[in-house]
Amino acid sequence: MGVITKIVNWGRRKSPWVLHFNTGACNACDIEIIAGLTPTYDLERFGVLLKGTPRHADVLLCSGPVTRQIESRLKMIYEQMPEPKFVVAVGTCACTGGVFKGCYNVKAGINTVIPVSAYIPGCPASPKALIDGVTKLLNSLEESPKKK
Amino acid sequence: MSPEEAIKNDLERKFDFLNGNITIKRARRIFVDVPFERFHDVLDYMIKKMRCAMLSGITGLDEVENFAAIYHMSPEGKIMVNLKVKISREKPHIKSIMQYFPIAEMYERELEDLLGIHVDGLPEGRRYPLPDGWPKGEHPLRKDWKGAGLEMKLEGTDA
């Protein structure tokens, strides 16, 4: 049904539900993500909700370089998210490994484990950069409103 | 006489092999060099008679000729007494102190995994903090461990 698909896609584009996951980070990027959702920067007024389970989420906000212990858990969480899903790598450690690249216990960056849609650099990534990045991701979806 | 000097005199009176091995670096910090064979006697005396009820941590060192372990303890939480014991480099092993402090299991597993010092008396358990499929015999915090070829060594494992 074309009309219902259009309405559902409009809802997904305009107010995505996010899941936040920390793969071994120092917690600075996590605090900035939560600061983006609380009343100072207030993404929640746009309908962006922070969910507790991957089965309800559209966007996975991921921080931290992936340590070897958490790699299998991250894959499991990614597979539990329903299609269509997007992954946003928050912070320098999540993009390329940051200062920990080359260490014996990290695989550098999230894109060695799961496919990533948007990269937001910064140490830590400020909430303004986070909002900018997520907005650009959602605008790029408008050109192809029919999702797979 | 300050409390640090009181502790120092108490230990020197009881164990005469500690003469000259106790230094007071600054206020509230005492460093004691204990020989490997008499370590558990000194530990027993400090816990039972001097009532050291707090273990802050166990630090492992790799000085190039030998390993060392420093036990950070404190009577009543005001003065930190650091007991340093040297461990030989071939077949390194120490006895566990879990019968006094059950939390010491965590620190001793770190010594086992990262430096390779075998601890007698640890219960069976998984590796901590290295990942589960890490190959045996690779101890990353030793000074002569090189990370080259790590991907190949981890090829068939779960890590």
C-alpha cells in the first residue's frame, strides 16, 4: 500500500528512535550523547526517543573503539535491529580507533565489525556535531524515500 | 614520634631483617622491601597484630632482571604501607592472599594474565581481563613481548 508506506517512512525520517551502545569507550562520548537528548540541546522535542532494546530502534549510536571482548556482542545487537537500520559512529575512537589504534586489545573502529552510515569525529563529539551529523544522515534519506 | 615512625619501629623491632629496608618517602607513605621467603610472615603480622584491614591494590612490575609485586595496605585507612617483594624471572610464582582478602582474587588474576606470574591457590575461572580465546603464553605487559604477528596468532581462536 503506497500511502501507508509513505506515512511510515515519513515517521522514520522525522523522528527516529535511537539505541545507544558503548563498546569500550571512556564514557565522554556517552555523556555527550545523553546531553544531546536532555533539555539543553533537546533532541526529544523532535520525537527522538532513547530506547532500551535494539528491537525498537532505528538508529544505533555507537561510541568507543571495539575491544575484542565486545565484538561478538556488538554483532548480535546489530542483527537484532529490524530493517531499515542505520549505524552512527560517535567520536574519534569509533571512527578510526583514535589513540588506541594498534593496541593489542582493540580492533580499530566500528566499521571493521558492522557497516556504518555516518561518522561524527571529535574527542568528545560535541552535541552540536552530533545533531548536525544525524540531520545530514536523515536528509540523505529523503532523496530515496522508498526504503528497502 | 609521628605515627609513621611508630609503625616503622614496630616492624623493625619484630623482624630484624627489615633493618634498613623501610623508607618513609613523605607524609603517610611507607615503603618496605621484603625478601621473598619471609613475605607471608610479615603479611601475617601486619594483618593480625597491626590490624591492616584495607587492601588498596596489588601492583605488578617488570623490572628487567626480575618481576616485582607491591601490596598496598593500610591500617585504619590513614597511612599507606607498601610491601614490595621481588619475584624471580624464570618460573615466577607467588602464593595467593585470598584467605585474608577475598578481593585479592581480582588483582591476582591480572598478575597472572598480563605478566605471567603464576599464583598458587586461585580458584578455577575464566581469564580476566584478557578476552576468552586469548592464546596461552602471551603476556602483553612484559617488557619483551612484541605485538607483531598478533593477528595470525589469534586466527583460530575466539578473541
